[in-house]
Amino acid sequence: MVAKDLSVDHKPDGAAERRRIEGGGGKVHPSIMPGAGYVGPARVWDPTLRFGLATSRSMGDTVYVGPNRSGVIAEPEVRRATLTLSLPLIPTPSPHPISNPNSIPTPHAPFS
């Protein structure tokens, strides 16, 4: 049996996503920590550079709507696949996609 990816991560530093974001005037780079330089994953930054989103496609992030779009879009990437009865299909969806399959998502503690 061979696994086939049916989707791709929409990361800001992926070649196609970076071209689309920067072509529209957006900025892509990791966070900048004084004394340490760039840290963490690449992010799409709002025009003020106060808010960075580590994905290039999102729904509901209100910082990135209107004039602050910065290249973040809600448009999905759709693929079509033809399934045949000769091959078994075992879908394995994840309600919480993670970049590192060895990590386990944990709930965040509420602020006190």
C-alpha cells in the first residue's frame, strides 16, 4: 500500500505561497527577537509588523481582512482524485493538523 498526500501545508515560506504573498506587497519572515535575530517559523506579517501568522491561508483571522490582508487568503486549494475499487482507500483525517507527526498537540492553559 502506498500513501498519497491529498493536501499540502500552506506555509508562508513555501515557494508558491511566498511569491503570491510578496507579489501582493506582504512580508514573510520569522519573528525577530532583539539580540537573537530571526526565531521561529516564517510568518505573514500585517502592515504594522505587530502580528504574524504562521500560515498563508486562514479563515477568521480578523487582523488580516480589509486593507491589512497582507497576502493571507481564505481560498482553499482544491484537488480532485479518481478512486478505483482496485485500491483500498483508508482516509486518515486529522482535526488538528500538525507539522511534526511526532509531536502531540496539548491544550493551552487559560490565562489567570
